[in-house]
Amino acid sequence: MTKEKSTVRQRADAIKPFRCKYLIAVIENPMDKRNIGTVIRNVNALGVEKVYVVDSRKSLPNDWQEIRRQKALSETSVSASKWSFVKRFDSTEECLAHLERHRYTSIVTSPHVKGKQNYILHEADYTCPRLAVWFGNESRGISDLAVERSAFCVSIPMFGMIESLNLGTTSGIVLYEITKQRRAYQAKYKRASRGGANNSLQGRRP
């Protein structure tokens, strides 16, 4: 094994316990491929398991190996695309059906929506077993269909004259809060599991 491969393996082993299992970031019909690369970079850096891209315009190939070779994507992801799982879908409906079939709960990043549960980012609970976080189109935002099929909406509190953020910034802020919660929950669950195993072993002692 070369020194480079050994270093990569060591890094992969070191970060494995901190990866957030069953957490997917969904980008719905992004207009700019470079934004996809930015989200992939955030996803990889924060330990999100997967990225799904709803690509109704079919601007991306189906094969992820081909997607990786696209210059606009590889440059903005800063090689994160090499280490991240990405899957594309032709439509929002197809992506939702896939997620629901695999028992994922969807939530959307959106301002207040009448008739839905709405939370400020840090006030919501993101520790459900399987979670998909949706990010909308750069100009139109999230679709009505995604909102309708989501459990709730989350928004980032803002205190300036400008009340919007770009896709890359939004995904970074939202996923940071979500992964922080899920890592804390995973660590707590692991400690409880180890404690239960120890108690069980102690109970068997003569």
C-alpha cells in the first residue's frame, strides 16, 4: 500500500464514527451545476451520507462516474465529489417516491408556509431514524409538491436588510445544525447500547 493510500485509509477510518447515517441532502432542480458542487462539498465536510439531485432538465448524466468528470462540478466541490454518493432523479415525484419507499421523512428549507408545521432552524428535532433535507431552486425555492409531502418546514433566522441566502450558504448552515444534533444523538445511543451490553454481561456472572 502506498503512503498516499495509507493516509487516505487512516482518514476514512478516523471520520467513520462521525458520519451521519441515513441522512440525505436533496437539491431540487438547481439551475447552476457549480451550486451542486458547493452543496456536495458541504455534505462531505459535515458528514452527510448522501446527496440526491432532482434534475428535471436532465443536465446531469445518470452515471455518477460521468458526473464526477464534469469540470464545473469537480472544481466547486474541491474533489469532494470523489468521496460522496450522489444519485439523480428525473422529477420531484420520483425522488419522493424513492424516499418514502425507503421510509425517509422529508423536511424542506422554506420560509413560513401556512398550514404546515414551521420551525426556526435550531428549534426543530432532526433525530428521526431516516431524514431527507430538501433545498429548493435558486430562484423559485422549494416546490409545492415537496412542501406538501414534507413533515415540516425549517427556516434560518435572519437579522439584516437582506433576507435571503444562496444555496451553498443555506445548505451549509442547515446541515451543520442537523448533523450536530444527529451526531450527539448517535453518540448517546452508542453509549446507552454499550451500557446495556455491560449490564447484560454483569447479570450473567455467577
